[in-house]
Amino acid sequence: MEDPDLQLLAINLPWQRLLEAYLELNSEPLPAGESGPRWSPRIISMNEVTPQELSGIHGQLIALGWLHFQLEDGQAGLTYRVSPDGRRALARLENYIAHAEENASSSDESLAA
């Protein structure tokens, strides 16, 4: 893996979990009469991540261009969605992990032979 941003995603499991959580929230069907991409309220808690860490993770993902945000209104506040670049980064990471596991399995088989 030569992409430093992808390396950051690979070693920061909470980053992956937050992006995946927003993808899951944003995959719900839109209410009747609405169209376009879905935006979700801010995720304010995650297991094993402090609120301060979660705030920093949001900032990092926004800075990398993997998470977009908008001010919905005074009541809803900020809403979020995974950007196309964020979706691509997760897909590339999944491919990298699958390839690494495949290579590790091949190495284990050759060592056993």
C-alpha cells in the first residue's frame, strides 16, 4: 500500500467504523417526496471512542475529503454523508485487506508444504 491516506485508514479502525456507520445510515430509503443524496445527523457516540476522539475523527475525515457536512437548519444542525472519495477509500481498503489475506494464506500454505 503506497497511498499514505489509505495507510491512515488501514491503521485507524475507528475511522473505518465511522465511515461505515454513516454509509449504513445513508443507505436507508429517503422519505416519500425527497430525492438526492441522504444526509444523516452527526454520530455522537461510538463504542470504545471518547467524544473528544470522535470529534477529532470527524475533523480528520472531513480534512481528507472522505466525509462531507452541511448545516441543515437551526434545529437539525450539521448533517453528514460519506463523500464519493470516502466510498472509494473504503472500497480500496477492502480490496487491499482481501489481497493481503489472500497472500498471507498462500504464504502459510507454502510454508506448510
